[in-house]
Amino acid sequence: MSKKQINVGLIGYQFMGKAHSNAYRQVGRFFDLPVDVHMHTICGRNEAAVKKAAESYGWTNYETDWRKVIANPEIDVIDVSTPGNLHAEIAIAAAKAGKAVFCEKPIGNTLEEAKSMLDAVQAAGVPHAVFHNYRKAPAVALAKKLIMDGRLGTIYHMRATYLQDWIADPNFPLVWRLQKEVAGSGTHGDINAHIIDLGRHLVGEFDEVVGTLHTFIKKRPLAGEIDANLGAKASEKMGDVTVDDAAMFLAKFKNGALGTFEASRFAVGRKNYNRFEINGSGGSLVFNLERMNELEFFDNSVPEETHGFTLIQATEGSHPYAGHYWPVAHIIGYGETFTNLLADAFTNMAAGTRIEPDFVDGYENQRVLDAVERSSETRSWIKL
Amino acid sequence: MSKKQINVGLIGYQFMGKAHSNAYRQVGRFFDLPVDVHMHTICGRNEAAVKKAAESYGWTNYETDWRKVIANPEIDVIDVSTPGNLHAEIAIAAAKAGKAVFCEKPIGNTLEEAKSMLDAVQAAGVPHAVFHNYRKAPAVALAKKLIMDGRLGTIYHMRATYLQDWIADPNFPLVWRLQKEVAGSGTHGDINAHIIDLGRHLVGEFDEVVGTLHTFIKKRPLAGEIDANLGAKASEKMGDVTVDDAAMFLAKFKNGALGTFEASRFAVGRKNYNRFEINGSGGSLVFNLERMNELEFFDNSVPEETHGFTLIQATEGSHPYAGHYWPVAHIIGYGETFTNLLADAFTNMAAGTRIEPDFVDGYENQRVLDAVERSSETRSWIKL
Amino acid sequence: MSKKQINVGLIGYQFMGKAHSNAYRQVGRFFDLPVDVHMHTICGRNEAAVKKAAESYGWTNYETDWRKVIANPEIDVIDVSTPGNLHAEIAIAAAKAGKAVFCEKPIGNTLEEAKSMLDAVQAAGVPHAVFHNYRKAPAVALAKKLIMDGRLGTIYHMRATYLQDWIADPNFPLVWRLQKEVAGSGTHGDINAHIIDLGRHLVGEFDEVVGTLHTFIKKRPLAGEIDANLGAKASEKMGDVTVDDAAMFLAKFKNGALGTFEASRFAVGRKNYNRFEINGSGGSLVFNLERMNELEFFDNSVPEETHGFTLIQATEGSHPYAGHYWPVAHIIGYGETFTNLLADAFTNMAAGTRIEPDFVDGYENQRVLDAVERSSETRSWIKL
Amino acid sequence: MSKKQINVGLIGYQFMGKAHSNAYRQVGRFFDLPVDVHMHTICGRNEAAVKKAAESYGWTNYETDWRKVIANPEIDVIDVSTPGNLHAEIAIAAAKAGKAVFCEKPIGNTLEEAKSMLDAVQAAGVPHAVFHNYRKAPAVALAKKLIMDGRLGTIYHMRATYLQDWIADPNFPLVWRLQKEVAGSGTHGDINAHIIDLGRHLVGEFDEVVGTLHTFIKKRPLAGEIDANLGAKASEKMGDVTVDDAAMFLAKFKNGALGTFEASRFAVGRKNYNRFEINGSGGSLVFNLERMNELEFFDNSVPEETHGFTLIQATEGSHPYAGHYWPVAHIIGYGETFTNLLADAFTNMAAGTRIEPDFVDGYENQRVLDAVERSSETRSWIKL
């Protein structure tokens, strides 16, 4: 093939590393890309673990020092999938080295970090992307299309929740995601960030917010050894939980819409309940990540006799992304949201056009996160 | 008021007696009827029980001999809500006495009884109705309207189940509904009769059937004393179950549609799962009695991008019957299906027009029941 | 019968008048009450309309001056179902006259009114009730029982929405419910009041709130003539909408639980979507009024292999209220929530015990409504 | 790595070819297999198309003559994914050449073909597998486990439907799947075969059946050119549809359970509605392929107060297959059902143990298909 080869270096090999690896491996199989994506190098500090990850996930090389990956002139794209406390340093170094930078969300652990990262990629003029992968579920992309086509008219409301329960047990140990110095925040940056992105993407920019971050369980057993998938061994010693267990806020969008947003890891029974509902004068939409191939649409132009919420299976060949996979109603999974994101990213990159979502989105997202955190302290509305 | 008063005599006071009483009491409160319905007399063999029922349900008089009710010249309508083995005798006597006859389904315990009952009401020229009340759920009436409006086009399929589990416990006693000489049949006449009626009502007449009736538990404890709501005391002695626990059949309709029908009292977890789906060239419909205010409609004329099953809340003021009750999505219940049936029946009766469903429907229904029973014996398709 | 007769006088004959009338008519038919409930007098200002209502709904007498109803020594209970601006005057007069007072919610148009009403019934020592009827849906009553039995453990979250769309059309006229001087507030008092009551009932007392009331459409055509069911004729002249179209707030409960509450009349496609979810350490509950016979329960004690949200049909004979009606999964409707409330109210009244919910609940509810309104002005959290 | 390399030759490159290719590519990435799976050669008659498929799907070589693939001594496994009329010849030749044979379902176009194929693999002593991939959805595998653990007790009922609508349009052309000489049968072999397999897998062997195959649209436009995904260009000439559009049958299982089975391509609105419900004395199960990560379970041992159907998200780490992918409720898709099947197949093959499902399953499946076809002709029950 005469396609240009793009060499990727992935920093991080845990949950996101596995998901991103799968997407790099699959993207060229389902999409006719303008480039050949090559899984060049995966990087992690634990050599045995990263070697195994390289073999399992299909990376040609592995490395234990991210600086060497960035220094490697063969590599075109640096994918930053480490815990949040390393994002800024790696991403900025990668940008300065002239690499495209694809980064997990939230891009920084603070608004300042995010700003410096955005400045870095803009100064360097390199392509940049952020993994707000849920935009790329076919049902969400269809929601976006229906909104852009005017099918929802004037938007009045968005209500979004991202509910999980994996730390509801007070004996769940103090893993890195519960430590502010590593993770930046708890539910807020981890999952509120996702629904804030969906709000910006589908409704528009935020105007002001009021909210609160809350920690139900303030001390937990220290984690023994962190495994590859969020799990951990418990220990007898206790440590302080320094991030939020739940974060909720009200919002007003610049276009006049109202919003409610709530993230929790204490919603017992809810596993990955990233659900939103948007109501407009022309109709309404409902999405739930746990049934990510489906979109509910109330079309207000349908006569009363037969109106109602329609369960669209966003799996038709004509739906966004879906035609690249299987026949209608043969569903795709979580992994494909990353594949779709990369398909878009490499296509834009090859064309020299803006990748969406990018560090601008990452930064704007973080401005909302930051405003909610400040509101939680001032106990009042904060203007963005 | 100058409206004509219609005096009703109700024979039977158990489950159906309670449901019918409620409907007679309520019908004039929600519908502006051309007549005044008066709850004249309720009749049952156990004087203490029927006296209590009269007081509880609001009947002016009670009686222990149904012949006296029929002989009473004040009474205009005889409602036959006894177990099936008494239907024919009472209904025929009532018809001969010139009374309107409203009868529970199936009208007879055999096809011969049903025929003699139909002959009797036709010979007497009296109004007649059969309580296939599910036709009168707003969602079912809406289904009928959509079909009559051509929204389903050519109908290809109906699949109907009526699933319950109240006798799945082998220790459930041998109540009258499990005895052929009283009940006529088991699930077949009790609940298959309902979905056969919906088939005739919504799709059309049956052409041929093949099916089987089956009894899983062939001996049960004798019932001690039957209470008002199907319950019973268990006994140590065992008796033979002489009716079917489940009955299923395939059908071809005269218009070319195919059907599957299944009734069971052994579908553990299913309580009142009277569900049908109808597929036509123009669209499809789904109904489930347990969510009887809802109808799902797939409109095949909607473009692929947003097509899907629409959950219609059949509670709009413009939907059949619904406008007589509450604002949209303030649901009605099972009791109201009888109220709606009576509203229609009294309106037709006053106008001298045919009540639907009537004994013709009861008889045609029984022809299908009978054909399935014969098919169960001959093990082959039976033409109707 | 030797039961004591209780004579009821109902002030108001529109939507709530119809619903309450049905409940007074039905309560003695499904429940074995210690008293005989007599529908003595209905009262409204429009004589022709109230006369028709008396006939339709089954009241023995009608009256056009509520003072005469209160003055009538035969009457034991005054039911206040007028628009909110008349509640306080009528209820206080009724209490002073020694009548039991059953009042629609919110009891007053202001917190001051509510306080004066509570003071009046307490000073008079008369029984009092408020129509927070949704407590009395079997599924909600089951939710309460499960919580009281400790099945939810420590409660972490409640999220409640009450969404409708009946005024989303900007041409919908300026009916009384959109006028502050009559209705007191918009969605806030009308439907947020309901979910606040469910919050107090199921989770506990509120500790602090932050929220906002919002009006999307600020001018509407003047209403011509108001009909019995919220409808209205449009007019060419425009008037100011003086109530909220939507109201949302965050809450902290005294027991440490977090809450989100949202009411809207602009949630296009949502008709009567009174939905709540409660998450506790032991499990979670979900209820939606549009499927009011169902309760979803996640039982955290079930092993992971088969855990999940269980769809309970709250229609078993052993479930609260349900056994008084039909066999399992033969559902009841909206009307029955009032019947159940009255069954409890008359039972408590006869026993001389506290009715729940009563004016204390009405007042506490209004304290929360008031705090949210103040928060909407101060743009900060308000302590209760 | 010291793992043995297994070289696969895939015959066929359309829909199933794409799905199988994905599974061969992915299986070693998510499962720690005892062998290294190498995608050696893909084969199809159209050189340009198969060359493109090889590149897209990741096969090292391509070939246009399947005999050459079988003759290649490097190749260990022959995967037969052609239209049904070529299955027997290829599979038998592969077996004779000592290759493992993995075949699409139904294995033959006739019972005789299936028997000769089974004989061939057994005579050759080679490993064999059939792609009844739906057994391998985590939710179905969980259903199997619950049944084997005795959670359903005595099974009374299975009702299964596999409903699609892709040829409901009478102008849909006469593609190969509508031609008996190529496809063998229509819905019957294509999709009834799947639910028959689920019946055998979950309930047990069939004892007798009665059913009918039906063709609604008997003439269709000739297909111009068949594309890779079931699509086709229409032509002006008409041809005879020689297969069934719908096939339905009743069944009795050897263990006494009753079954209803229905397949249709005329169920408008149903896209991939492979749904089953199984009722046993101990509980019930419901599965729908369109929500293939979910299983509904009614546990009859739960007290009445909180019993109901529980929506299990079969995505826990402890659920079959699920732990190999993502965290809980991060769903997998249709493609993964094949990946799971191959993971089992290669594991069994390496261990020298029976692969499930294999050609015995394929043959037994075909015995049921054949019995239903004969029943459709004799119009009576057929004993297996």
C-alpha cells in the first residue's frame, strides 16, 4: 500500500491502555483510513507488566521511560493514557517534540495544567485530541446530528447523570483514583467530565454553575498493589480519601437552556449509567451508555395520536459509524467508541483539519470542572 | 333526570362479580350515558356472602336464586358472571324472559352450549354482550383504530401470549377453575379465549389451527373452601386436574396472516402477561396488559434515521376512552376496561345497535377454542 | 349498618374535584372502613357547573358559597380543592368551625399562609390531611416499607424529577396556574411540591438547598374561559406569566444524603414523569408515576452473579393497598391513589390518630419550597 | 513465544467472512490462548474482492480456489463460511485432508448433507465446530450456567422468536439467501437454526414438532450484483422466491417442556430480535440479542414482596467471557460472540477435548429443521 504509515507511542497500559490499544488495532480494519496506523511502542514503568501488555495488545516495542518514546523520531503520535498527574508533563514534552498528542480526559489535574497543555500544542502547531469517546457512540453522534438538523428546536433542558457504584463498599481500598495528588479529583474529573463534554457538544457552552462535591467515606484501607483494572488489594492501614465520591451541579447554558449534572460512585446498582435527556421545543432525546446502541427520540411534530418516545436502534448502515461494522441491530460495544474516535482523528490529521474533540474542548471542559469546584467552596453560583 | 333507568341483575359475586359491580357503579360517573344504570340485584348461592357483596359493592338487593332475578319484571339486564357450567342455563333463561344478557367469557363450556346461547338471544331479539373487556383498554382500542386506518397495511403476523403462574406450585389446590365439569377448560377457555378475541378483533377470522393442550401437574390437593379471589385452602386428599395447564397453537388467518398463541399458568414470574405483537407491511404494534396504558407502534413510513418502536401513552384526551378519565399519563387501571365496555354496551343498547363484542363474537371465539381442542386430539391442522 | 356516617363537603369541582369525588365514592367499596362516608355537598362559584358536577360525581347537594358549607352543622369534613389563593381562608374557617380539614397541596400560596393554616388546625384540634396522594401509590408505599425495613441501608442519593410539557407551546394561554396571585407558583408549588414530599417521606428532612426558578416564556395569550381540565381558550391579548416554567434545586438532607430535584412543564414528551431514584448502601429504588404499579429495586445483598434492578409489580395481595383491588398484575390507576389516601385518613380519623400526610407535612413541605425560592433570589445555599 | 502456531484458512469473505476475520484477529488479544492463531489465507472466487478482503481484514494470503487452501499443508483449520450449498463439499474435503473444520450454520443444506459432514469429521478424527455463536454471548452463557446450577428447576416452557424485516419490502431483490438451491431454506435454516440451537443448548433435545413454512412474497426482482453485506441491486426481471419468508413451529422437548419457535423476515420493525423466554419451576429467563449484554432473571425463591424480573447486566468480571473485556457495564458487541466461540474452540482443540457446539450439534439441529419441514408438508406432528 502506498498509504503513509503513522507510528503511535502509547504511554500507559492499564484500563485506558487496553482500550486505546484495541482501537489502534481495529481502526484500520473497519474504516478505510488515509493512513496506515502502526502500533509502534507502548510505555509503562513496570517492565514485566508493560512487556506483557505489548504482547497481549499487539505493540511492536515497549519502553519503560516515556521520555525515550517522545525522543524516538519514528513516532508520530503520543497517546497519553497515564493517571492525570503525569498528563501535563508528557503532553507538553510531546508537543515540543513536534508529535501529535492524543490525551485522556480530563487533560490536566488543574485548570492551569490544562491551559499550559493547550498553549503547548497550539504553540507547537501539532494535532491534538482528547478521548471524550462517548461523542463517538453512534447513538450520541445521531443525537448530535438530529440537534444540528434542528429537530430539537430550542433546547430547554439537559439532565445528565453518570452513576457508578464501584467504591460504595467502605472497605474498597484507597486506589490512585481516590487520591487527589494523582487523580486530581474523584467522580468530578473522572465521570462528570464526560457528561460536561456531552453538554458542551450537544447543548452548547456553559454560562454559570452551582454545585457541590461530596465525600461520603473519608477514610479507606490503603491499597496494597494496584492491578490492571482498577482492582486492588486491601490493607489494614487506613488512609484519607482526598477526592469527591459524588459531585452534582446545576447549570445555565449560554443559549438559555437549564441543566442538572450528577456524578457518583455511590449509586448502588448503577454500573456505568451515563444517561442524558435533552428537551427542546421540537423534541427530546434520551441516551444511556449501558444501552449505547440505542437513542430515544420524541418527535414533537408527530400528531398526538401516535407520538411518544421512539426507541431508535442506532445501528442502521446510514447511522454515524454504524455502517462500518455489522448489519442493523447487530450491536457494537464500548471498545468501538475509541475506534470511532481514532477513525475521525486520523482522518482529520491526514487532512490537516481540526480533530474533535481536541485540547480546546479539554480546556473548556476543565473550565466547567473548575467552576463547579469553586462553587462548592463559595456555596454560590459561579459565572464562566 | 329524565333518562330511562336500566336495572341490572348480576349473577355471581366473586372476582368477576366485584369487577362488574365496580363498572356498573362507575360507568355513569365518567361517561354521559343515555340511560341511568341502577344496580338492582346481585345474586349468589351463599346468602351471607352475597349479602356482604351487595353491601360492599353497592347493590340495592340481593338474591340467592338466579331464577328469581330473571323472573323479576323490574330487571332489564342479566349479567352472567358465574363459573362456566351455569352460563348456558342462565343466559338462555334470561333471553327467553326478554332480558338483555351480558355474559362472561367463554360464553359456554362447550361449542354446543355457545351455539344454543347465541340461538337463544337471537331468537329472543334481546341485546347481548360478552365481556371480552381487553378490547376496551384504550391502548387496544387505539391499536384497532390504527389498523382500521390502514397504518399497519397488510398484516403478516400476530404473536400473542397470555401467561400467568398462579398454579405453578404443585401444592396449589384443586379449585373450580381446574375442574373440567365446572370450568370447561383451563388456560384455554380462561385466557386463550382473551387472546383469540384480540386476534379476531385486530387481525380477522381464523382459517386453520394446530395446537396442543397440556397438563403439567395431574394431581393436586383437594380444595377446602373457595374464597372470593381464586384462593383456596389446601387439603390432604388429592384429586385429578381435568383441565389444561397450558395451551398453545399456530394459526393461519383468512387474510393470510400467521399467528402463534400461547396460554399458560406455569410461566413462573409472569402474572398477567397478556401480550401481543402484530406485524404488517405498514408497521407493527405491541401491547402488554401489565402496562395496559401503553402501546408500542413501529411506523414503517418514518425514515430509517429515526424509525423505531414508539412508546405511545394511550392516555391523551384524544385517545379512545382516555378523555373520560384523567389528564394525559395519569393512568387508568384494570377496572376501567369493564367500565369502558359497559359504556359502549349501554350506548349501543339505548341506540338499538349491535353491542361489540356480543354473543356472535363469543360463539366465533368458541369455534376457535373448539378447533384447537380437536387439533390437540387429532394432532393435525383443523380447518375452521 | 351501625357505622358512624361522615359527611363530606368538597370545595372545588375541577380536576382535583373530580379526582377527590371519585375517591370518596370508591373508598368504602374497596376498603372496610370504620365509618360510612357520605358525599354530602360539593361547592363551586358557577352554579350551572357545580350542579352538573354534583350530578356527575354523585354529591347529594351542591352549594355556591363555601361559607355555607362550613356553616352546615351536618358536615364533618371540609375538603379544600380550590386554586391555592383560597386555601388559607377556607381551611382556617373550617378549622375554626370544628371541621376536619383535608386540603390540596401546597396548602398555602406562601409559607406564612401555610403556618397560619397549621396553627389553625392545631389550635382547633381538628383532624387534618394534605393530598400528597403519591405516597399512597402501592409502589411508593412499598418503597417506604423497604426503606423502613432497612433494605436500603444508609441513603446516599435521591434524584427526583417531575416533568410535564403541557405549556411548552408558547401559544398555550395564560391559565390560572400561570398566575402567581392565584397559583402561588408554577411548577414549583404544583409538582416540585410532590417530589419534595416524596423526599421528606422516603429520605428525611432537608437540611439545605440551592436552586433556581425559571420562566422560559414570559408572555402568553390571555385565557378566554377556563374549562374543567386545565384547558383554556386562547385570546389575542397577551399577558405576563408570573410563575416559573421550571424549577430545579440541589439538596442536602439532615441524614447526609444528597438530592437533585427538578420540575418542568417544558420537558417535551414527558407527560407525567414523576420519577425518583434513591441509592443507599443496601440497595436502590426507582419509581415512575407513569408506570405507577411498578417499583424497581436493586438489592445489594444479592450475589453479583444475578444482581440487578428487579421490576417489582406492586400488585400482589401482600403489597400495600393492592390487595383491596384486583389479583396480581391487574393494575390500578391514578384515581386509586386518592382512594388509598382517604382510606388511611378516615381510618386514622376514626381512631383519633394522626393522619399522614397532614398539615405538618404541608407546612414542612412549604418550608422547602420557600427556601428554594429564596435561594433562587440570593443565588446561594439556604439552610432550612 | 513458545506457543504452537495455528494457521487458519477462511473460505468466504462476505458478512460471515468479516465477522470471523475479526474474531480470529481479536481472540488472542483478549484471551490468553494456548496457541497462536495466525490468519493465514482467505479464499473467495472474485479475486479483486478477496484481495481487498485480505487487506482489510488482515489475512496474510488470499486464494481463489478453496481446493488449494485445503491442499496447503501449512493450514491447520478450514473455516467454511460460504453460502450453504458449498458447505458439504468443502467441509468433507477438509476433513479428509486432516484439517480441523469450523463451519457456519446450518452445516448442510439438507439433513443428508449434514449427516455426511458429521460422518466425515468423525471418520477423520479431526476437530470440528459450528458457529452457533449466540451460545457465546455472556448473557446466554450465564443463562446456561443458571440452568445447570438448577436455578430454573423443572423447565416448563421455552418461547423463542428470531424476527427480522429486511425483505419485507416486496421490491427487495432475489438475493442468494432467497434461493433454495443456494441457501437451502429461508428464515428456517438462517435464523430458526439459531433458536433451535438455543433450545437444544438450554432446554434439551426436541421430542416432536409441528409447524409450517410460509412465503408471503412469491416473486421478486432478480438481483443484479450481490454486495458484501446482503445488499443487492434490483433488476427489472422477476424470479421465484423458493424459500420461506417465515417459519413457525410448536415443540415438545424430551424432558416434557413445551416450546414455541418463530422466525420471520417480515416482522416489520424487528431488526435482529432473537429473543427467548424460558420458564421453570424455579424461575424464568429472558434474553434479547438486540440487548445482548443483558439477561432477565425471575428467581422464584425470592419472597413475593420483592420478586420480579431482575435485569442482570452480564458484564461483571465474574460473568462468562465478560471479564476478558471491559469493566462492568462497558458492553461488548455482536463481533465478540465469535471471538468467544473461537476462544473456546482453540482451547478445546489444544486440549484435545470436544468443541461445543460441534458437528453433532449441527446435525441434531438439522434433524429438527428437517422435521419441521416435513411437518409443514404432512400438516401434522413429527416425532424426532
